[in-house]
Amino acid sequence: SQQGEEDPQALSIQEGENATMNCSYKTSINNLQWYRQNSGRGLVHLILIRSNEREKHSGRLRVTLDTSKKSSSLLITASRAADTASYFCATDKGGGADGLTFGKGTHLIIQP
Amino acid sequence: NAGVTQTPKFQVLKTGQSMTLQCAQDMNHNSMYWYRQDPGMGLRLIYYSASEGTTDKGEVPNGYNVSRLNKREFSLRLESAAPSQTSVYFCASKMDRAWNQPQHFGDGTRLSIL
């Protein structure tokens, strides 16, 4: 079953604008992760936020987590053409090595 | 820095044929994973191996088998391919069982079953 659901499914913005995408999940988690996937490539890890954290920054990325609402958001500031990709949230329910549960992704297009 | 290497990158099979997808990582990771990605479905876990010598089923294991050949290699086998197994297959690895670690992905194998 899909744990995370990203919103919107697709987003097109102008270069330099900020992009925000959201993720909702269903069960309790130990952490939530965001990955980027360029066309025809594998997933690249962007950021991990633990369940006891509310906000985390990494360069132009800002992630928030609201465990009471079972939701997270990813903000990309000052977008660039190279940010064009699909973005996935993934939840880790814990218990060790039993894999991640991914959402369906948000396809982000940055127009020059 | 190769990371996670998957072979082949593309494959076309006929229904009923068998095939093994290969995955190798050079990061000395203990845990490895196989996912499939279908349009509009995100990634779904097929099988995983928490450590060398162990394998466990994920969300969608039917029609697949796996082998953790050694610490570096984790293969996925389709014994009798079906059109429903047309997908992009990704292998991933992470350091160990600890939950607060990212996974590292290969570039995928694009498999079509006719």
C-alpha cells in the first residue's frame, strides 16, 4: 500500500521562484525522507527528518514535519532549471531494515 | 565511486521466459533492497536483505525470488515472466539496520514483458 501521497502531482514554476510540495502519510513513522529522481535515473536522497524533529534545512531545501497531521512539506527556494525532476517522500516505519514506503511523487518543472 | 550498479539497463522478454537482474554495491553496506516502479504508483518494495545470508518479503514479492550472493551482490529472479511484471526495477542499499539512514539507489533496469 502507498504510505505517502504527494501533492500536487505536477508543478510548473518559473526559474527563481520557490517550489512547495506536500506529503501525507497514514501510519506512525520513525522518519520521513525526501528523494529526487531525474528522468531515466535512480533516486537520490535529499534529506531525512526524524519523527521528533519539526523542521530541517539543507542548502536551498527546507523540510517540515507535522506528526499530528501526518504530513510533511518540501520547500525548494530560488529554483533552478536543474531542479526539474520528480520528488518523492518516503516513510520509514522503523523496526530495522525493512525498506521504505514511497508516495507517488510530484513532478516539478522549472521553466527558464 | 560506482555506488550501486545494476545490470542490464534494458531488457525485453517474452511471457514465460526467466531472467535474473543483477545488483552490486561497493559501499560495504549490509542492507539491500529491490523495488519496482510503475507509472503513477511510486516505488514498491519487492524483497529486501537486512544482512548477508538473510532475505525477507516486501510488499509485492509474488513472482520473484532473490539471492544475497555475498555482501556486495543481491540478485532478483523472475522465474516465469508475465506482462504484469513490466516495470522499472531499482536496487538500493544502506549501511545497516539502523533506521535513520538514507538508501542509495542504482539507475534501474527497464524491463518489458511481451
